[in-house]
Amino acid sequence: MIIEQAEVVVTSPDRNFVTLRLTTEDGLVGLGDATLNGRELAVVAYLREHVVPLLIGRDAHRIEDTWQFLYRSAYWRRGPVTMAAIAAVDVALWDLKAQAAGMPLYQLLGGASRTGLLAYGHASGRDLPELFDSIRDHLDQGYQAIRVQTGVPGLTAIYGIASNSTGVRYDHEPAQRGARPAEEDWDTRAYLRHLPAVFDAVRNEFGPELPLLHDAHHRLTPIQAARLGKALEPYDLFWLEDATPAENQQALRLVRQHTTTPLAIGEIFNTIWDYQELIREQLIDYVRSAVTHTGGITHLRKILDFAAQYQIKSGIHGPTDISPVGMAAALHLGLAIHNFGIQEYMKHGTRTNQVFHQTFTFTDGHLHPGDHPGLGVTLNTDHAGTYPYEQAYLPYNRLTDGTIHDW
Ligand SMILES: [Mg+2]
């Protein structure tokens, strides 16, 4: 199974996606997601200039060897660009191996550990009536677990709120097309005062059973995060996500001392080293890394196996900037591992689903990767070619006095 061709496909149907497409001498095609939201072309260049020439002529069966070769031979290790590029190669090789075996990928990873993956959707609203409508809409779609994000009085543009500007609601897509990033505003004290009352209202309206999640998006100091976790304890959250900026692992020690609200972190991490203290000292409950940004299935599996020894579970990142290829990889991995927790799932738009033909299913709030050989995703390159790359940036944040803050 020798790799004959390696192409990097950039397409922007509803948003930008970067896909690595490997073709073997016997005609199998494997796909890997290399999308790094807002910095897509850096990974394109890394792949095209430095990785693709190394892949031609390699044995596609040697997944571990190829991973170690790309990680160690570059000398410059880790980082989102490097690890997204390695992830794309890794997932494409797993796709090829599973197709060659005539099996869905989860079978090669050990087979199914469950019948389906509990998924959570993103409900949001600028105020309570809008939020309640959004939660009801997600329940109608079948979701059985829901992330709750809300506007804060006095702030105009906040992370996680779906757009209603055209009269048609669509889930929050933070990366906006254009030459400059959008500016949002933030006031931590106003947020901390407002949020517990929102969860109180949601619990009163929807009852005690519905799993509820919340994302603080890296904006709090350790003591603020501790206070929020404590304030939300009566509302029994499934998790509080990204309470503090993630690169300071020690910050979570202080948060943990003060609250029993479960903690999830890691969507901007890219190696096992970012989790070393968090997992060994049991400072978190869920690993949030995406297959796409963490060196692929090979590396994320190692992180999750390490986490399993400490009863820490998966909560794989799955917003719309994870392409259908990256989502399929997450679903195969999630179905196979023992310590699955929950899967984030935002639905892709119509144009995206025309470019990427997917075979996974969403039934009664649970995802399943399907039983097609490989990942079960194909890329329509003709369709992809009709949507060229469009510059887009994630927003950034300023406090009310103009200071740049974590977004
Ligand atoms: Mg998040």
C-alpha cells in the first residue's frame, strides 16, 4: 500500500476547511482533516512544502512509524500547525488501513465499546426567552445534553451566542470572513453576577435531569473560576469548560480545591505534554482535544489511555471548524475507547455536506460513525473546487477600559 499521490485540498463551502487526500498505488483514497480555524493556510504550507514530499513512496500501513518520523525528524516539536499537519497524515493513514481491511475504522481500534455516542449541542440566547427557545429547539432535534451560553446585560458581543441577524438562526460560528477580526467586549464581574441566575432559570424550566454544560472560554483567573464553579454547584453541571487560560496547568489546582463542579479543558492543547500535570494530579474530568489538532488518532488515543488510568473521560472537540473528516475520526475513536464521556456535535451546513459525503448518523441524541469501510467520508473535489478559500479570523476581546483580554 504505497502512497502515490498526496494533495492538500482547501475549500470554503460554509467556512474554510483543509483536507489532506492520500492516494495509494492500488487506488485507495484516504482523507485527513488539517483545519486550523483562522490560521488555515499555515497548515497548508506546512503540508505542501514540508510533508507531502516525504509521503510519496512511503508504505501507508506504517502509521506509528510515520507519526514518529514526522514528529521527531522535524526537530521543532509540538504546536498547533505541526500537530494539525501530523494529524491529517495520521487520520488519512487510518482511513486507508481500514479501507484495505474492509472494516469501519472503529473495528481496527478495538471494536465498539457502546451502541452510540452521547452528543451535546450548543443552545444560546441573548436573553432567557431566546435561550429557552434554543434549548427547546435542540431537544426537538433529539439532543439529550445541551451546552448553555448566554448574553450578559451591558455587553454587546459575547462568545457562543447564535446569530439571528438574517431572521434565520444559525449556531455560533465565531470565525467571520473578512480582512480583520471582529472585536468583542467583556466584563468578568458582570458575567459572574449574571450566570448563576441563568442556570437557576434553566433548571426551573427544564428540570433536574437534562445534562447541562457551560464554556467560560479561558476568561477567568483561578480564583474567579473557583468562585464560578462553586456558584454553579446547585445546578449540577455536566462540566464547566475552559474556566482558565489553558496553558497554565497549575491554575486548575486552586480551582479544584474549591469546587466539585466537573472541569473540562484542552481544545487548544496539541500534545500529551499539555495534559501531564492535569491528568496525573487529577485536576480535570474531561479531555477536550480534537483529533484534528492533537496529532490524530494515534496521539489522542495515547492521551485518552493515560487519562483512563485516572477515571478522566473524553469530551472530544467538535464545533463546525472540525470538518466532517475530523468528526468521523472522533466518532470512530469515541466508539472504541472505554473512557468515552461525551461528544460535542454542531451540525455542518448544506454546502459542507455536499462537499463532504458523510455516513455517520445522529439518532435520539446519539452519534454513530456507521459501518462503511474506513472513516466513511468521501470528498467531492469538483464541489470543493467551486468554493475557494476566503480569509476569516476568530474574534478578539477587549475589556471595557480597552485592555485586550483572553477570547
Ligand atoms: Mg470550548
